[in-house]
Amino acid sequence: MEVAKEAPIAYSRLKISSEGVDGNGFILSQYTCTGANINPPLDIEGVPDGTKSLAIIVDDPDAANGDWVHWVAWNIPVLRHIKEARAMEAQGLNDLRQNRYDGPCPPQGVHHYHFKVYALDNLPELGEKTTKKLLEQAMQGHVLAFGELIALYER
């Protein structure tokens, strides 16, 4: 019996950049656990018409036990620029079980930090115990555009 394959998801690409990442791709220390531990500014280009909110997931796939989640936020107004240390409308749990941004803090070596931004056609109704997985499930079928900035950090 042949299993039907799902069609690929069609969405636009967002261009994500940040003044908080230097020319070599390393995140500035003020946005890490050794600095102020605040979210870096993010510039977002290509947000499509019909976008009702933005969502952000920041994770580190280089963590020893697999993917480490640093930030889960949603229901962000449609912005082209997210300021550093911005208070978010809704934040879920990072892997420290905190409802906040938790900056890069690798125990050793260079790690890659994925700042993923989603343009959504809705405002997900989620609670403060929302995890990355729950946000991803809630976004299914609602992503109009996606973009990612990968930043490096080594302590």
C-alpha cells in the first residue's frame, strides 16, 4: 500500500537581519548570558499582506541533549523592526522553564542560534505554559511567511 505524500507547504520568505550580530555572524555579548541577556533587535523584510501577527522561536540545535529553546513568543504586532529588550505580548516557556528570552550560553565551543520569525494569518490563543512544540502545532496552517537568522556564539 502506498502512503500519500503531503504537498509541500507554500509560504513566502522573510529576510531577517540584526544589528546585534557582527559581520562574522557572531551575536554581540550583550544579547547573551554573559551580557545583559536581552533579545537582540531584529529587522524583518517581506512581511506579506494578510499577516495578523508575528511569532518568534529561538533555539540552539548544537546543545548536548538536542535542541535547546531560548525563546518562544507570539501575537507580536506586524512590525518591520523588533527593538532590543522588547516586552512581548505573549511568551511561552524556554528550556529554563521561564517566560522570557534567555540568551546564548553554550558550555563550550561555538553554537548556532536560530532566530526563526513566522508571519501568521491569525492570533494564536495560547497560555504562558506554551512550549516550542505547542506553538509549532498552533501555527500549522497559519504560516504565511518564514525567515531565519542564524547567529554564532562561543563563551
